[in-house]
Amino acid sequence: MEKYLMAIDAGTGSVRVILFDSKGNELTVSQAEWTHKEDPRYPGSMDFDITTNMKIIQKLINETLVSSNVNPQDILSISTTSMREAIVLYDENENELWACANVDSRSNDEVSNLHKISNTLESDIYTLSGQTFSLGAIPRILWVKNNLPDTYEKIKYVTMLNDWITFRLTGILSVEPSNGCTTGLFDISKRTWDYSIAERTGIRNDIYPVVFESGTVIGNVTEEMAALTGLSTDTLVVAGGGDAQLGCIGMGVIKDGDAAVLGGSFWQYEYTTEKVQMDEQCRVRINCHAVPNTWQYEAIAFFPGLVMRWFRDSFCELEKYLQEQTGESIYDQMEKRAEKVPVGSNGMISTFSDKMNYISWKHASPSFLDFKLDAEKFNKATFYRAIMENAAFVTKGNIDLVNEITNTSPESIIFGGGASKSNLWCQIIADVLNKPVKVPVVKESTALGAAICAGVGAGVYKSFEDAISKVVKFEKTFYPMEEHHTIYSELYNKWEGIYKNQLELADQGLTEHMWIAPGL
């Protein structure tokens, strides 16, 4: 009798529950978009609503069970994945006290105060943790200490968001390295907490739960959660990991030199290594991979997926109406039109995310530049394509940066996530990078990575390598077109110059940064 694996994927913009068979085939998906609101009292805040969002997850689990018509007892195991950097704080009774989503930036003063401790504190911690203060937990916990002292005194544990979902399923608090390391409180080489970092930064050193590697069985689904969702208490719950790292597992990117781009709300470039070598200039982050004794250089592009969603919601009312009438998605409609726009969007440039500079991370004001009042050449489809090309330019800049640090360059790129469903976007990336781009059959590779973790924990697969050999398959490869690459090379140089000037305008206060790390 067929057995099944469940993945719970809590992304920045949406959460999904996906059921897979043991061969890696996606059977049923339930999904809901969610938002993380700013508390008007605290500019830059991005609260995570524990109560509402857990109800969403429970509902999606139930929907998946009902729509799949699978016997819950046939679901061998579940694993979880989530946006990185999002943290949850708990009291001694394991009740949630406070939580924030991944790009919460309310802790501006706390970062400034950390810099006053020492000019080299951030870079010193980076050499241990592979992280800076930009998205890490240190300034956020300090913010709670300074602004919610009663809450701070009650803190007994801190976990990441995927660990929180695992906890709610099992009643057991733990952390795994691939997401836990993004706190900035890990010794990256030892893959566990470094209590000296907490001591040096003025936060408590006694709130860090046990660490289990991805693929480790944490426990069984509790009776309470089974009653709320329809799951079986016989189902195992297995440690998962951060979204990018599990996405890489779901694409088979686990060996030294393997490289991938994950195209979701954020875009992550991941380059796999079997040794840890820090960047002296602290420009990129270094994370534990979800595979033991493996690490990844990471460079992040902010918001390509969210920018597309913004464009959809702001300008595609007609396409939304047509979608309701015909069933053809807004994105498919826009892609057909964007394919007819010349390579390079008639010279128009858009600026959203910059190349990564982890130690001084900020982005210029969102902009469309160098377009003309010519509706034939510069219309909705042109702007849509320019957004795609901007994402590819940022990706090229990030890959070049990691190549410089490692003195290597990948032969090809594996492209996963929702953006890889777009043939046009895949071809643009191949043309800009001048490298083959391979697309897996399962586009939502993060969820597949979680299912693989679940299967490894349950003994369905002997190892991550065994699982990948059985379930990861590739659908197509996009090869670069020389004439397109020539155009994009010139346009990339133009984009770099424009972005530098756009960033200076934001630094001068003449425009507003799309995003800026706390303390800058």
C-alpha cells in the first residue's frame, strides 16, 4: 500500500501544505496567501500573528487531507520549512510570547548600539557565524529587551518559524542548523549555538533549545493537533529546514560546486561547499546546508516574487477579469505579451533589489527608468519584462560576487521555485548569465526538499543522496542565446551604473530606500 509524505511550507507571502508520494510526485496542494503587518507604533516592524497563522496552517492541513482522500494513517511523516530569520520567543511553559517575520527592521537603535560596543563587533561575529546584524535575531531580541522588558524577562526559548510549526505538531521544542544559523548565534563550523556571541552582544545565553540536524525524527503528531487537523498520531514529525536550503535538496543541489537559484518572494543564489571560507569583506552570508557537514554561500535578491505580485495587483485588473472568464492566469497572459517585447525591454531599466552587500545592506527606491512616452514600445508588457530582466541582473551580480570569493564558477544553474514556471524568465536568466539553466520537474522544490527530509527521517530513503537519486528529475534545460547575451551584457553595465546613482539618491534622502537594514 502506498505511503505518503507531507510538507508544510511557510513562505514570506504564502503558506502551503503539500502531499507527496514516496516517489516525489506532488499529489495535492492547499495554499493561502498571508501578510505580516507593521505595528504602527514601531516603524519597520513586521509582526507574525501566531494565532491567526496557526489556524491557517491547521485549515490547510485539513483541506489537503480531504481533497487527497488519503487515509491519515498512510501519511508516514511530516516535515516543515519556512522563511529564514523569522523568530518565535516562548516562556517557561512553552507559550509563545512574541514573533516577527523575516524582514522585520524595527531594531534600528539596537544595531546602532551594537556598533558602539566595537567597530569590529559585527565583522568579528560574522567570522564565527557567517551572519551580520541585517536580518539576524540578535538586534531583534535586544529590541524586545529594550522595549518589552516584561516579555524579555519571561523568555525561556527562541526558535525559528519552521521549528515553531514542528513544535506545534509535536509539543517538542528544538532547532535545526540550516535556519537556526540565520540567527547569527551559531558557530557556523560547529553547526550549533555559540553562547559567547550572546554574551558579547548583551542578550541572554540560556534561551537556546537543543539542535537536531535536518532529517531527524522529533516526535509524533500530538493528540491535540490530530483533533484539530485530522492527522494521525502515528505520523512522525521530522526536522526540516530553511526554505532555501530545503529548496536545494529538492533540486539535488547538495554536492560541492552545485549551484541553484530559488525564485520565490525573495530570490536566493546558493553555492554549495564542503568547507567554510569567510568573505573578508562580509558581503555574502554563509549558512549551514540542511545536509550534514555541508555549507552554502548565499546571496539574496529582495522581493522579485513580491514585485510581480505588486504589479499583478496594481495594474492587471483586465487580466484578472479575463482570468475569471477564461481560466488563463494573469501571469500566463502577461508572459505571452512580454515575449513579444524586444530583448532588453527597448532599453528601459527597472531598479528594485541591489546586489548583496551583507555588511551594509540597502536597496534604492523602486524605479522604472529610461522609458519614452511611446505606448507601442513602452506599455504594460514592457514594464513586466523589465521586472523580469532586473531580477536576472541582480542574480548575475550575486553570482559574480560569490565567484570572486570562491575563485570558482558553476558550469550551470538549477532554477527552482515559482518563478521557474515561467519559460520566458528561465530564458532571460540563461541569456543574462550565459549559462545553461536547468529546471526540475517539481518547481516547488522547497516543499519537495521538506518531503525528502520527512522520508529520510521515516526510513523511506537511506540518505539524502538516495532520495535525490529517486525523486529529483529535470524537465528542461534553457541554453543561452549569444545575440541575447550580447544585448544583456551592455544593459547590465548600464543597470549597474544607474543603480549606483539611484542608491546615492536614497542615501541622500531624496528618495526612500526600498529596504534598508537596521542601523544604517
